[in-house]
Amino acid sequence: MKRLLFVFLITIMLFTLTCCGTKADKTSQSTNTNDTSMISQTEQKNETEEITETKIEEGEENLDSGIFNFETKTVMLNSGYEMPIMGLGTYSLDYDTCVSSVTALLDNDGRLIDTAYMYHNEDAVGYAIRTSDVPREEIFVTTKLYPNQYSDAANAIDEALERMGLDYIDLMLLHHPGTDDVKAYQAMEQAVQDGKIRSIGLSNWYIEELEEFLPQVTIMPAVVQNEIHPYYQEIDVVPYIQEHGIVVEGWYPFGGRGYTKELLQNETISAIANSHGVTSAQVILRWNLQRGVVVIPGSSNPDHIAENLDIFGFELTEDEMEQIKGLNRDEKHDWY
């Protein structure tokens, strides 16, 4: 009897130990599974954060893109580079005049210069930059390919760099729509990959042209540059472009040759200028900036260049902005 009781007790003890061991194994397996899951989630989180950071570095995601900073006088492009919001257009300036004007801009702390192949002064712009005391990295240079260059855009890009004597171009645009424009844009995309161009965009593209063009390219344009002034405000076009994360830039801010005097003497603009103690030209440029439009007025007069840059000491009221908006005539002054 005692022997049977002893065997029974031994059996119970072995059973208990076996159950505890099984439970411990299950607990250990559960703990290991949870640890593995936690490690996996952590790794996934880190990977997601790394992807997000990479996108920001590549300019695919930038919360500040398109927002004007009036303290630094710049705007962040969707390419990840900052662009000055006020500069100088060099259309029709001959070599010596162009060198003088660009020098005046740089001497007055202006940093944005706009040229083009068809202006025939890229070499003058490059010379003024290279001989300036202003570091190259502080200067933002824009040039453009003309439609007669679109079929061989890769060589045209190299030629522009050679003419200007620069290592890179800050922004290159297609001058206006034309045969092989998509092919030319793709050449600019490749030049971005090669480090020859930092940002790319378009000039004289409007809603219809953009709807057709954008699906055919890989890199979203950083800038679209169009004719914009109080008589031709592109009221629908400007927000359309901006909604795509593209910065709008306006040429002919004073209406262009043959129209400048009339625009600067406009009663509404003159009255607003008098109320702020500034010039009509300064009011028009400030109006552009407050609409989120970069401006590049052309001038060969050093005093006017300095005056045009001095538009950050006053601000137009909402009512004044509306008054100028009321001047719109949808009156385009050039054929582009």
C-alpha cells in the first residue's frame, strides 16, 4: 500500500512539473513573439522615417515650398532650393549695359538675375557674376532655352554653361511651347541629375498648355514664368499654377514697352503710392509679391534698380490689393 501511494505521489509531481514546463515554454514563446513584433514595428517606423527624410532631401516633400519669406526675401522651390523673390530682368540689354545693370543689382543686395539664350547677353551676365565680390552660391541665375534649341537641348545646356562661365545654372526654363518641348524638358531633367542645373521650369505656359504638358514629364516644374501686370493679372492662371506647388514668376510687371508710362500714371496706383510715400513702380512690385508672384523688372538705370529692390518697408492693405485687382483688363501686351 505504501509503495502504491509513493508511486502515485511521484506521478503527480512529474505531471505538475511537466505542466509548469509547458506553460513556461508557451510564455517564453509568447514573449519572444511579442519582442519580435516590437522589433519589427520599430524597424518599420525607422524605415518610414528614413524614407520621409529622403523625400524631403530630394525635394519631393517640403511643407515650406511656395511660401514667401519676407524676412529672407526668398521662396522655397519644390526642388528644395531657395529663390529670391525680387530680381532683375535683362531682356534687350546689350553687353555693357547688362554688365552694368547686373553689377548694380548685386551692389544693392539683389540676388536674382533673369536672362535667356534669345537675349544674347548670357555672356555678360556670367562676366558680371564672375567679377563680383558676391559669392556664387548667393546668386540665383535663370536662363532659358529657345524653341530652335529644343531638338538638341543637351548641347544647348552645355553651351549656356560655357557662355556664362558657370559650373551650374540655378534655374533653366523653356522659353515657350514649341516642337520638341517635351524632349527638351527631358534633357533638362537629365541635366538636373548630372548636377548642371538645380531647378527647371517653363515660361509662357498657361492652363491648357500645362494640362497637356505636365503628364508627360517626370520632374514637376519649380517655376512658371508668365506676363503678369495690373492690366493682365492671370486671375485664374496664377492660383492654378500655385495649387500644383509651382512658384509663379512675372515678367513685364510694368506692362512692357509702350505701356509702362500709362500704368505708372494710373490714378488708383498713384493714389496708393502717395499714401505709402513710395513710387507707383514700388506699389506694383509689392502687389505682385503679396499675390505670391516673383518679380523681375528690367532696367538699365542703377537708381531704378535700387528703387525696385526697396519694396520691403511697406505693406498693401487688403482694400488696396482689391483696388489693384479691379484694374484687370485681361489685356496681354506680348504674343507669348
